[in-house]
Amino acid sequence: MEEKRIKPKDNAIFPIIAIDFDDTISVLGQDTYPVGGKPRLWAKEVINFMHKLGIKIIIWTSRDRYCGVDHLKPMVDWLNQYEIPFDAINTSIQFAPYAYDGRKIYAHMYVDDRSYGWNGSDDGNDEVFLMILERFLYRVCRFSKCSANMARMCCENGYKPEEWMIEGVKNWKGCEP
């Protein structure tokens, strides 16, 4: 069965991915909440790789400030500790195609451990983030399957993104299927 590819019909300048924090980026943090647990296998590498490609990263979480307690600061500290980049938390990126001040954020793909079709394991010992990278580049950025797989292999082997990959993301709306 052929995967459906997204043909963007918006005016966003860059592709945007929204990634949940608890049990998606950070796993096994139940005993340490509100501090995170450990990074899911490949999460740091993939998010850094996507950021270097020019993809905008939104941390999409249910954490908030409750009854005067800030549950976001420990998460931000954790992300900084593990050097995981992000462009926004629970808010749409400045250049999203519409102005909206609500809780629903704008992204081209949403990644959450509670979503339909989630393939990640509870202990984080999986390759789900490598799969996310490949699918995002194929479905949203319109890379060929071969090119998306090659980018995945570059990330998996610790290589920096190649210039053609960065250019492919910059031209994400103009790429031919």
C-alpha cells in the first residue's frame, strides 16, 4: 500500500513538526516527574538532524503551570541538558499560515506516544525516531523514498546533513513527487 504524501497548501516558510515530550522524547520518567527520564533511543540525534535541515521543532506537551507550580521549566532544563533543540513549546511558529492564539498548534506532522499507529516501545528501546525522520522527509518534504532513506542512514551513522538534503527541505513545496 502506497503511503500518502502531503502536498502543502499553506504559506508556512519551513516544514514544522510537533513532538510530544513525556513518553515520546523522554521515557521512563514516571518516577522522576516533573523532571524527564532518559532520552528515547535516537530522539536527540533525529531532532538535531531535523533542526540542522531547517525543519522547525515544536515541543507539544500537556505540561503547563498548575496551581502555581511550573512543570515546563524542568522539561526545558532537561531538553537543554541533553542538547535537544526546539523552536517553540505549545505555540505555533511565528510564520504559521494563520494567526491563532489558541491551544491547538499548527504543524505538518504531530508525533505522540498516544497516537494511532505509534510504533515506539514503553522503554524507548526502538527506532521509532529514525522512522519518523524518514516518513517526515518523504510525506511532508516530498523527498523520494530513496532520498528519505539515505537521510535516515546519514543520521543513523552520525553524519551531518548533506547540502542537497538542506536544499530539499528549503524547496519542500516545489519538489516533484
